Amino acid sequence: MPQVVRPRFAVLHGTHPAAPLPQRFRSLADRAAVEVLHRAARVLVASLPVLTDRLVEALYEQEPGYRAAIDSDRAEVWQEVHHSLRHNVGSLIQPREFRDAAHRTSRWIGEIRAEQGVPLDAVLHAFRMGGAMVWQDLVDETARRDPDDVRLLVHVAADVWNFVDEHCGIVADAYRQAERRLSWRRENQQRLMVAALLDGTARIADVGEAATMLGLPEQGRYAVLAVASVRSGGPQQPAPARPRVTLPTALPPDAGPHAAPAAGPDGPPYAAPATPLWHTGPDASFAILRLTGGPGDPGDPGELHAIADALDAPAGTRAGIGSAVDGLAALGDARRLAETALRACPASGGTVVLDEHLPDALVVSSPALGSALADRVLGPLDRLDPSDRDVILETLTAWLDADGSAQRAGARLYCHRNTVLNRLRRFEQLTGRCLTRPRDAVEVSLALAARRLLGA
């Protein structure tokens, strides 16, 4: 190849071509150069099928990103390359007639390769390989016809390579736009799938597809975390959008799918096996938590409690963790359990693990019955002076929390155990309940929970 064309191949290695000279400095030799370029380009147009074969083979050998696409459908790649070469070589002869079509072709190639997952670097490399092959054939054809004319191509070399760079820019822009659209579509599909799983409206036939899309095992073990801000307008006031919550750190990469977290000085800390997937609802936000264990393997019974201990949330955040379920298809049940746990949270904030607060869950699951029970058991106390009533309720709560020990309840309330016993006897006299009778003790405990959680 004549020496005059060798520097043009620096473009393949990232060197930007020199900008063309302003019109007033261009030599009259440009006219002759354009004629030489057009003459060689017409020969290339006539032999486009052969040029296409060579470029497709070069892509297969030199660009790994295209190898899979060529193996999958060589004819489709051939047609794409041929279409691009036809418009681009035609643009060298008739720029005005072919410019828009060449741009559309380059944009289409950028979009289709983004959808196929071919790396952008590979697509740009393919375009530059095509530009190099076309330029080399132009030089070879000119040298074959009249070696002296090769020097004239210097006058159009910058324009040819600027044309290649222009189309690389078009391809890159179309590729990135398609990537953004695909990313938005994937994220939207993921959001819809997560919402369907948590709502319990996903079809059984779609669960396998959801598992693949979300990167979760279809038969894994899961729980749902429900999060909301502190209620400000009463116990039934809808919560605002999800507050900032930091979930526990994930398992190390070398841990297996059922690996247990490493033990700590105070027991095994929780480590989430996968990044939780969030869904924001009208009253709360929900996170899918993948747990250790699997079908037939209950996993660590203390894992949910460990999650609650490791949860990092701002003050005033209410969080409820539902019971574990088996399989993605059961996430609708897991969400309802998490909502029940959230309703059992104190109004001031905190975290409730449903499995550890089942009596409270019974109360909030049926607010009407809970309120009726509170009125029936605690209603007689409402005839007292409010301060007197609150003292009795506080004493009763402390005594139940102390497992029926008047001594420990007195220490918590800073009073003598006999004072505790006297207040309990007064409660029994006013309500007709006997705290040593198991049935009455259960009703009193549930009634206190109803008054605390429902404001009954």
C-alpha cells in the first residue's frame, strides 16, 4: 500500500482525524481528488457483496462481541452490514441523496445491537473496521487504476474519516438511548412483577419468569418487611412515603445459597443473602427479604429477630416483619403478615416481629372485636378519675410484663409490692375479673393490647 495512506489507520486506535481545512484554503486538486474518490467508490458499490463477506468474516475473527450474533444468525448480520455499507459508500458519491438514509441505518444498528446486548465498544469497533476496509479498498482500487492518483486521496482522507467518526457518534447516541429505554422497561417490569407478587395477583404460570427476572429462587424462603413513618393523625391515619431505611449487609460472595451468617458474641448477626426488592404502597413500603434455608429446611429460627436487631431506621419509623413463607408464590401472604405486624407497632415507632407478638396481631387483625373486648374488660375503669384509672392500668401492665411478680412490678414502678397488690385487688373489684384465673388473665392482656394499639 502506498505510504501516503498509512497514517489514516491511526483512527482505529483512537487518534482523532485532522479537521478539514477551511474552504478558502482548499486546493484546486480537491476537485480531482473527489473525482478519484467517486470513481473508486463506484467500483466498491459494484462489488458490495464481496466487501460485505470480507467484513463479516473479519468481524467474526477479530471482534468477540459480534461472534455470538454471527453464530446465531449470520444472514441477518450480513444483511445489516450490506445495508450499512451500501448507504455509507453511496454517501461518498451522492452525499445529499444518501445522508439521511445512512444516518437512519446507523441509528437502527445502534438500537438493535443495544437490544441484543452487544457491547458498545464492539459496535464502534465494527464501524471503524468497516471504515478501514472501505478506505483500504478505495486506495487499492485507485492504485490499481492509476498509482499516481493515490496521492490525490490525501485531500479527501480527513473527510472520509470524519464521516466514519460522525456515524460512530450516531451509533453511540442511538445505543445509549436504547439502553436507557431498555433499562427503564426492565425496571418497570421488575416493579410490576414485585407489586404483583406482593399483592398476590401474580399468576402461578408467571412465577418462574418472575424468579428469573428478579434473580431469586422460585422455591426459596422469604419474609416481607413493611415500613412506614410514625402515625400523626390517629391510629388509622395513612402513613407517608417510605422513610430512609438501611437494611443489613449481604452475605459474602463465597457464601452458598443456604449459608448461615457468621456467629457473633451475642448470637448470630443477620446478613441478607440478597439485596431486598422494594415496593411502595399507599400506606407503607414493603421489602422482600430472602432468608436462609429452603423447602423442607426451616432455616435459623432466630433469623427474623436478627433482622429486626440489625435494621437501621430513623427515629419514629414503624417497621413490621411478617412470618417466613416458602416460595415466591406465597409472597402475597407474607405481605399481609407484614402489614399485620406493622399495625401492631407502637404509634411512636419501633420494630415488631410478628412471630414474637402474635397476641397483639390477633387484636389488630380484628379491630372491632379488639375494641369490644377492651370496652367489656376495661370499661368499668373509665368511670374513675383519669389519673386514678391510668395508675391502675400502668400497674396492671407492669405486673403482666413482670410475669405476675408484684416484687418486680413494684421495682419498675418505684413502689412497694403491697401497693401493687392493692391496686390489682381494686382492679378485680371494679371489673369482676380474677387475675389468678387463666381465662380472665388472657382477656385482660388482650384488652390492654387493644387499648394500647387501637386506642379503644
